[in-house]
Amino acid sequence: MPPAGPPDPMKAMEAMEPMDHWMTMFHGYAFLNFNRQDGPSGGSEFVSPNHVMVTSMRSLWGGKVSLLGTFTLEPVTIPPEGSLELFQRGETYKGVLLVDHQHPHDLFVQLAAAWERPLSSSARIRLYLAPVGEPALGPEAYPHRLSASENPTAPLSHHNTDSTHISSDVITGGVTVGRVTVEASGFHGREPDENRWNIDQGKLDSYSGRLTVAAPAGFSFQVSSGFRTHPEALEPGNQTRSTASASWQRGDASSFFAATLATGLNQTDEGREWGHLLEWTWKFTGKNFFYGRVEKVDRDVYELLHKQQRPENLPRDRVSVEAVTLGFVRNLPSVPGTETGVGADLTFYWFPSRLDSAYGSHPVSIHGFLRVRFGSHGGGHGSMGM
């Protein structure tokens, strides 16, 4: 059986032969999510993580050109200070580091153009240009990973592995020979600012490289590393990020299993910060999903206790935090062209007892949600339809 999962409209389109007119496709998802984070640092809320992806393609210069757009309404559906998530950290709100919150994504997640041309029956080149896009660094970003497709929550290791999926002024060149792809990128290394509606810009001050191997039997492996110039608004200095991941997919649209194992290391003048992840989604009997995520991340004790950036004059004090999420989704009857499901998950945590004052001794967080996926594809001249 060839490796597969539920059909990804974008990947299916990328595999199509280009034509002399534009072909357009879109798909997306939205969660209506009740989020209850336990303990003194938690709370309750209703939020809606969501993404919409649009691709148009046609033949050009002996190959094919693709116009890529990814958008989200999270600046409206998630509070500006982010959604509640224990032990999460990254980016800022009103000049203060976000701790125990996952920031909303920018309206413009990706605005890019890609051109690809075959060199032979087994080799091709690709050029990618994006005012907003994803450099060759890290595994496939979690909003697009099949192994994370039923989980409404960002990984705690997001800022160790795939947070660069929204970067400014990206230029990437790549060569694929057989199952091996080598890519190199130049981009602006700063994380997005607090304005979620604009397009951030900056000089090409960062770079990265990635090696990907599409192995037989549904396996894929990547290793990557990148140098980022002053990526954090509140943390001085530069950062080197290195990642490695392995993924496996098997099955078809009615029944599949997908898993990702990833690790990421951020190196700064202050030392190393690790993030590790194992996640999976299993679809069975056509309409049931069992998913999970296991993580171990490094965190700063001062940040967790005081909910702000550690002052530079205080010594570094890091601890490891572990989290395990288990969830289930059941698909419901829905209108053609959509896939609707209702689900819930629980997250359990392990951490040093000196954090009990901020988190309690045994917090357990819960999500209950309605999930909708949708999609369409078009034939010629920019038309859209089912």
C-alpha cells in the first residue's frame, strides 16, 4: 500500500501536471474550542484556531508556477494576549513576554510564489519567493501536519522547531534528486510583531539549510539548521536553531495513521534550550480519530513564576516540563465538501515541585471542540467550484 493519509488538496494539486491556464484550489479548517487550563495560572475561554490555504498554478517557462496564500482570522477569534496554554511561551503583548499563552497567528500567514522545473525524470529545481512565508528550517509546521490535524493546541515545542513558518522576506532555492531534497534560504529573522494585521518587513539577515529524505513505506526525515539575527523582541542577541524530525503516514482517507517525532535546539549566548515532541493521529472505522502528543521542553523558572521576561542581571535557572495530551474526535454527518467532528482532550503535566505555587501540584487541562474542515478546487481561468 502506498503511503497516504486523507487527501491533502494542496499536495494533490502540487503533484498535478501544470496546464496553460490557472487552476485554483483552497482548503481550510476551524475549531470552535472551549479551553479550560487548570491551576492558578489557568482559566477558561472560548477561542477559534483557524487557517485557510489557497493555491493557484499554471505552466510557465518549462515548469510550473504556484501562487500560495495562507490566511487566518485568529486576530479576531483569539484574544490579542493569546489563548490560554500552560507552560507555553513566545512573542509579546504590550511589550511583555507571553507566558502560559499561545499567540494568535498573523492574518497573512503566507504570501508566496514558487516556480518548479524538472531537470530529468528524477531531478527538479524549485525557487520560492515570499514577502511572508516559510524558510527551509524545521519540520512541516504544526497547522499543516497530518499528525497534528485533530489537535486544536499548538505544541509547547513550537518555538524550538517550527515557529519560523511565518517569516518575512524569504528566498529559498532547492534541488530534488530522487528521494532527496536539499534547500537553502535567506530571510529576515525577527519574529512577527504585535500587529497581527500587517506584513512585517526587514533585511535578509538570517539563513538556513535543510535536507529532507522521502524514504519508502511512508517515512520522511529532515534535518535543518538556521542562524537567526535578533529573533526575539525582548531577548538580546542572535539564535542558532537546529532541528531533526521523522514522520510516518500510512493509510487512506477512511483509515490512516500519521506520526511525527521532532526535536529542536535553540542556542543563544545564554545557553541551550531544547524542545522534544512525539505526536500522532489515528483515524479508524471511517469517522473516529484518536490523537495524542507527548512533549518535554526547557523553561525558565523566573518566567513561569512571574509571567514576564527574566531580567538580564538574574542568573539563568532552567527546568524541564513534560506534558501528555490524549484526545478523541468523532465525525458527524455534514454537508458535502466539509468534514465536521466533535472532540475533546485532556493534558497532564509533570514539573518540579517548586513551580506548585504557580501551577498547583497536578493540573489537568481540557478542551472540548467542534472542528470543521472544508475545501474546493477549480478547473480553468481562475474559476472555483466543487
